[in-house]
Amino acid sequence: MSAMVPIEKPEEKTIDEAAKLMIKRAEELEIETVYHRFDRMQPQCEAGLRGLCCTICMMGPCKLDPAIGVVRTICGSDVDTIVARTLLRKIAGGCGAHADHAFEVAHILYLLGKRGSEGKFPYKVADEEKLTTVAKKLGIEIEGKKVSDIAKEVSEKALEDYGRVHSETLNFLKAYATRKRIEIFDGLGVLPRAVWREICEAMHRTTIGVDADPTDLLLHGVRTALADSYAMLIATELQDVLFGTPKPVQAVANLGVIDAKKVNLIIHGHNPLLSMEVIEAATSGEMSSLAKDVGAEGINVAGICCTGNEVLMRFGVPTAGNVLHQEMALATGAIEAMVVDYQCVFPAVTDVAKCFHTKLITTMPVAKIPGAIHLEWSPEKADEVAKEAVKTAIENFKNRDAGRVYIPDVKNKCVAGFSVEAIVNSLGGTLEPLLKAVKDGDIYGIVGIVGCNNPKATQDSSHVTIAKELIANNVLTVGTGCWSIAAAKHGLMSLDAQKMAGERLRGILEKLTIPPCLHMGSCVDNSRILNTGFAVAEALGVDVPDLPIFGSAPEAMSEKAVAIGTWFVAHGVNVHLGVVPPVLGSEKVTRLLTEDIAKHTGARFVVEPDPKKAASLILEHIANRRKALGLSS
Ligand code: SF4
Ligand code: SF4
């Protein structure tokens, strides 16, 4: 490994004070982080940045460069084909991740329903009201049925959406999407038939010598992205059934939540099936007394990424940070164990863990990392695995080297837990006050800000700048994923942040006692934002693109973000991207995504790396939509 080149200006890498300190601390200990590795990759390949390379078959790799006349690959593909093909594969990858997560959740509900009250099973229905709401939406008769039978029927409807053979569309799409959107999807021929089928077809179309038509490839991208959105919706709805629908809850965010006096256990990843069990184990009397036996004051569980969001939303478990904080948390030297499930877990975490006493524990059959301990989760053994993970952390406390512990004292208060149900509840049980505020202009518009961190952008800078600009202009912001953690870390989800809002929005926030940026959950919970859009559109009697709303992914990096952005656009929500996606090598594909698609779905992608300019574009769009609806400016 070549020698580490120190980062001269950490403030160019992140606006997070804790991360700035940890970059320097990591360098003192000669620990490489994502930022150091990013710098070593520079300059990144221009062809890759523009989407102009292909490695699909072994005649390749092929790299196009129209500037010097290289316009056809070995198989004869042109720029439009390879850019569209690569994009479709990214959407399929993102859909695969969300869909596999949702499948496991649906399968747990199925196993639970099938067993009824027989035998021991770690999972139960935590929210019967949500279960009956979902069942009714799906047209399931519930009168006189046992909870377990309803759970089984709901799960079967979800599982059917994966492998349906005949060309109908998804049960969950039919139950949740507006009529207007279904007509549009049908007209475009993009109604997804079954989740696995769309992913499989995407891989088939993009293998060598199949689909070369960029428009056709992108249309299948839309179809696969729609499969993604309803798989995410399955995950959200059924997780609420299993673990409870989130309600507003107080919490704390950033690395300062790590507690030097306690056993620190970080949970990281996306699927709450194990992390919920970890929380249960860590809060048990048995584990608390074991922790005291080893000289700790207790057990402190903190989250990273969306597994963290799931437990933050439901129990107020503190969040240590978003995706670029994973190595920073370990570099504090105070983490006894990091328990990971899957997605967004950098393989580098084992290298950082090795520099300390930290145990890195993988848990999912599909996600193992060399150098980690593997405690395999299974539905029947979830509680035992969680207990073993917590015990491993406790037993490791004695190995901590107090002299190497460095925890930045940086944290902020936040309020999380704004499910659609919680928002309606805070409005007094109906959407009417929200609609009135939108009509009157007290809420000028609503913007969903979502997505990752990406070292191509200064961490959290665009997330925070866009949110601040919007709320100052009376726009309510809602969001998920790593944006919501950024907003929490920087104080935008505390009630104190009401003062950053424009005067009219502030009045509403004070009345409802809510912050200006609402935490709606993990990445799969983008489905909550979609459902909010559907509800507002139906209440106003218009289609989604007519609303004064916008979506933004200021620092996106994951394939999952590509799939999510595509389905937001398909549902009629314009999406701003702050990181340029690898499509600029094809003018045709770029035009399809940023212009032509709007003729069909009513929305398009807008790419703008400058967050202030992006906020202005969003505000201009909202102003136009308000004018078209005849609402006050
Ligand atoms: S599929 Fe075509 S463009 Fe891709 S690597 Fe093979 S020959 Fe090259
Ligand atoms: S927002 Fe992006 S980086 Fe963050 S957890 Fe989700 S997919 Fe991963």
C-alpha cells in the first residue's frame, strides 16, 4: 500500500465538525479513510465519469472517445447504447437491493402468519392497526379473522408481487398508486409485472447483443424503477406492521453520542430485522448487568445509515452519523462492536476495526466481509444472534485502550419519526390543515430531500445549504436516508431550527410543534414521501406533477439512489441531482432524462451541483406550479 497523503484542508471534505476532527485523528493513527482513498483515485477516468466505458463482455473493456473519432465499441455499440445500458444496470442493481430487503421482511410476516401462535418465533405483529389498514387497501377481507391469518394474507400479496407469472401488475401498485398514474404507466407500457421479472429482464436486455435502443432501454429502466418503488413500499408498510409505525421521538445525532463510559455498539446497514433484536437484547436486564460486571456504566447502541434510521424513528436510538461517518465512528477507538447487515457498508470497516480492539460482526447470509466475525441471522435465531452480538461487545469492553480513545464532543438534538400517520396525527387527524397552509402560502411548497453522501461533494454541505435555503423561503422539507442524518447532525431537525424558517412557515411549525425538516425514515421510506404526494394530489383533485413539490438528491452515490430518482420522476416529481450521473457521454440519453421524459411523466431530472442555484431552481418551479394552480405567490 502506498503511503497515505494527508488531507490539507478537511473543511473541503466535510462541513461536519466531528468529521473534520476525525480526519486529523485518523491521520495521526495512520488510518486511511474514504477521503484519502478518494484522493488517491484522482483523476478519475473521464470515460467512466461520462458513462463511456463498458465491461459487459470479455471482448472488452471498451472505451469510447468521440473527440478522437472512437465512436463504436468492439461489438459496435455507440455512446447512446452503452450509456443507456449502464444506467439500466444501475437501476436493476438498486432495485435488487431494495427488493431483496423487502422480500425478507415479507417472508418474516409470512412465517409469522403461518405459525399462528405455535412455537417460539422472535417476531410479532407490533401494529395491528397498520396491518388492518394495509390489508384493507389490498382488498383483503378482515372481518372475524385472526391477526396471524391477516398477516399471512398480506404477506402473500407482497410475495406474489415478486414472482407473478402472468402479465398483470403489482398488487401494491394497484392498491397505493393514484388512478391517473396507473393510466400513465399503462400508456407507456411500463407497468411492472413482477419485481424479479423486471430485474431479470433488465439483466437480459443489457447483456451483449440484446437491446441496443437507448429509448427502449430507458423505458425498461422506468419499469424496473417502478418495481423498486413498490418493493420499497412493501418494506416500509410491513416493517411498520412488525416493529410499529414511527411517531415523533426525541434523539441525538453525531459522533458525540458515543459514550466513553459505556459499552458502545454500532449498528449499520439497512434491514431492521436484526437491529430491532439487537436493541431488545441491549436493553434487557441481563445484558445491562453483564455490562456492569465488566466495569461499564451500561450499553450504548448507536446507528449509522438506515438501520440507524429505523431504530432512531421507532425508539429514539441515537445516530452516530451518515454513510461517510462509518470509519470515523470506528476511529474513535471506543467501539466494542459494529454489527452490520447490508448495503452501504464499506469493506474498509474491517481495516479500521483492526487498528483497535473493535469486533466487526457481519450477520446476513448475502453480506460477508473478509476479516469480520460472521454470526449468521436467520428468522428463527434472530434473537439468539442479537444476544450473542451484544455479549461479544460487552466481553470486548475490557480490551479497549483508554489511551487511544478520542470522541469528538459534537452532537445535536433532533426530533424524528414523521411517518405519514404521525404527520396526519400532528395535524389533528386530517390533511386539511396542511392543504389549507399550502393553499394560503404559509407552506409555499414541499420538497423531499433524500440520498447519500458522496466524497465528490463536501460532506453534508449541499444537504444543509439546500434545506436552509428552502425553509427560509417557507418550503417545508421532508426526507430520508443520509440526508435526514445530515439534517439531524446540523440541528435542522430540532425545534430550535424553527427560527431558521421563513415567517409564514414558522407560524405553522410553532403551532404544530414540529421542526422545519421532517425525518421520514430510512431510504426504503421514500415510499412515505410518495404516499404523502399521492394523498395531497388526491385531496386537491390534481395529478402529482401539478403540485408545488420537488425532490432532491444533493449528494447521491448509490445505485439505489438512481432507481429512486427514476421512480420519483416516473411518478411526476421533478428530481434535482447534485452529483452529475455518468450519462453526459450521450447527448440523446441526457436529453431523454432531462427533457423528453417530462412529456410522458410530467417530470424530469435537473442536474445542478451548486446547492444555492439548485434551491433557486426548485423555488422557481414551485412558484410556477402555484401560479398554475391559482394559488397565492
Ligand atoms: S458488450 Fe460490447 S461494448 Fe461492452 S465490453 Fe463487450 S464488446 Fe465492449
Ligand atoms: S442514503 Fe445512500 S448512502 Fe445513505 S444509507 Fe441510503 S443508500 Fe446508503
